[in-house]
Amino acid sequence: MAFGKSKNRRRQDTAHQKEAVKGAVRAHGPSVGKGLLAAGLTAALVWGGVELRTWALASPRFQLREVSFTGLSHASRAELVRLSGLASGQNLFSLDVALLERTMLQHPWVRSVEVTRHFPTAVSVQVVEHAPSALVVLGDLYVLDEEGEPFKRVTPGDGLDLPLVTGVEREKYMAEPDAVRERMREALAVSRAYAALKPGRHERLSEVRLEETGLSLVTMAGQVVRLGEGETEAKLSRLERVRRELSARGLAAEVIHLDNRARPGWVAVKISSSASERSGGSVQ
């Protein structure tokens, strides 16, 4: 009897275990199924993405056929294409846009560049060039942009006719670039203000000198205008009045001093000797 009871107990335990397993499956079956389904879908999507990329990279449908440029003035399309390595037939998906932009930025005239892919077959390149504003002597002759940055050496093919900024030492620029750039920006600002004077009332500007006492202007005719520091607009206005008076008297100035710190409103003029001889007189 004891033996028979032991067998019955084992049968009952087995039955309880089966019921427990069935209960666990019933309790967790839906979540397990959803997890398996999600995993399957993820795997399918990954596989599909790999297959799609493989197809896109090999498909002639996405071969480069057209490259357009905007913003070019001094840099040329051929130079930028050569720098970047862009070529007809390249796959648009395989193009490294960031690398293309970095290589085009190596061109001395290019200030910024943005490359955009236009699927399926085109690329556009938007270029912003440095705006040449003056030339500067820094050992060699360089081109200054509107921010006072000497961005390239002058070459014979540049064809630039711009005022020259002098009085800048290369060694000082290398040691204190920010301070020197600030002074060069001052020179550019004065050059722009001078160019804005009324036509016919000023001689064309040839040179802006950076001096210890301030700025001086030199015209194409060789006239020197000593501005000193500050009050640029007021000084240029006085310059116009002085020139009108001299012209009315048939005279021309060799040097015009507008840099009197003790008496800012005073103007001293050195009359050109040739003009004085022609007029038969002089101005004190």
C-alpha cells in the first residue's frame, strides 16, 4: 500500500507540473510571440536596408551627371572640380559631402562652400568667395578681404586694381595677428569712407599708410592727407571743403594735415610748388 501511494503521489506531482507549464505559456505566450515578431521584423528591415543600399550603390540610376556652381567670380569651375575630384559617373550615395567641401576650401579665393546632392543625378555647389578690398605688404604682396584677412598672395593673373595698405610689419602680424588685423580693418573702413565722397571732389586713393600717429592717405596724384586717429567722417568733410577752396584759387595741395590733436578743427596745407608757381602766389 505504501508503494502504491508513492506511485500515485508521483503521478499527481507530474500532473501539477504540466498544468503549471501550461499556465505559464498561457500567461506569457502573447508577449513572447510579440517579441519574436518584433525581432523578426527588425531583422527583415535591417536585411532589406542592406540590400537596398547595395542596390543603390551599384545602380546606374544614381550616377552623377550634372554639377552646378553658384557664387564663382575668381575661382573657376574647373579648378574646384579638380580639387574635389568630382567626376561624371560617380555614385551620389557614395559621395562624401564633408570631404568635398574641405577640399574645395583649399582654393585661396573660397571663403565658404556648401555641397548639396540632388537625387538621382545632380550636385550643386554654393560658393562664397573672399571679397578683395585692398592689397597689403607683408613681406610679399597679399590680398585683403573685407574682414582685414590677408587670404592669398597676389599673382599676375589676379587683375586687381585696389588701394595699397602699408606700414604693416610681417613679424608683428605673425606675433599679434588679431591686433594687426584690427588696424587693417580701420584702414579698410577709411578707404571705404573716402571712396564714398562725392564724385569729382576727390582724387582716387592709392595708398593707406598705417603709422604710429594714425592713418595717412595717398592719392594717385601723390597728395598726402594726414588723418591721424578717429573722427574720420568729420575730417573727410573738412578735406572736401579745403579741396574746393584750393581749386577755386587754382591751387593744389601736396600735403593736407587733418591730424592736429590740440586743435582738431584746424587744417594745415602745404601747397604744391608747381601749382604755386603757375598761380603766381601761395597760401599760408
